[in-house]
Amino acid sequence: MTGKPSAAKRAAVWLARCRHRSGFGIQSPWAYSFVRRVVCCGSGCSAPLGVKLCRLYGRMADGYAPGLWIDLTADRAQEVERSVGGMCRYSLCGSMPATGGAHFAARADAAATPPEEIAKAAGAATEHSVLILENIKGSAKARRVWSETAGHGRARASFDLYWCGIVFFNPKRARETHIVNFF
């Protein structure tokens, strides 16, 4: 993340996405359940954005139990490791390792991580893998990387939380994209 967003910026984003709060408008039972139980569970507190994201990662690690959590961005590695470390193996690396078909969750910054590494993670994803991109609206490059990742041929479900994006690769799911008001 590139600094703390101002109160005015957070208010503007919240107002623009107000109709997407708490999963309203999502027709898929699986996607609605994911938004209600993982994304919006406990996000109503006034904690800083970095803390909320780490709590989200902890809920994802708890609910989806990836065998490996791969952090492609070292900006908040210690905070993220504390959030997910007790639920899965944690790996901090600057590039995507060979996973050998492992069930993994990968986190990267859309603006700071090279797009080739993000594409490599999307290419290595199995049906149970999750890719999380932070800062997806931070710059034109980040928006382009998010758009390419969410539209990847193997990507099935994507959730645009404004501050981060989450992509699932399960081929049994219909292709769907959801905007969620995450605060």
C-alpha cells in the first residue's frame, strides 16, 4: 500500500460503492457466502486499512486453508505472516516459486510487483488457488495489471474491493466479477 488514504478519499470511495456493501446484488450463493463470511465479517471496525487487510487475509487462510501462503511483496510481510502464519506455511519471496500443483494463496502489490510475476502466479494456479492483489486502483499500471489478472483465461471469480482484488481459479465455477464495498 502506498501510504494511508485520507478520510476524504475513503469517504468518496465508500459513497461511490455504497450500493455494493455487504454483498448486496450478488446472485451466486457461493460468492455471496464468501463476501458475507470472509470479506465483510468484522470489517465494520475503524482499524487502519493495513490492519483490516491483514485480518481479511487471516480469515481467508482460516476459511480456505491454503497449503502455502506466498508473499510476492515484502512491504508488510511481518504483519501478514502474523495473520496467516498459524493456519498455513508462510513464504516470503520476491518471485513465484515452483509450487508443483500446490494449493496456494499468493499476495502481491499490483503497482510494485513485476507484472510477469503476477502472470506467473496466475499461470501456476490450481483450482483451489487464490491470488490477492493490493493497491489495484493506485495507478494506471496497477489498474491494467488488475484488469489483465481478473480477465486471465483461468480466472473464474474476481472480487474488486477497491483496496485489493481477489481472484479464484476454480474451473467448475462460472466466470463472475463482483465489486464489493470493503471498509
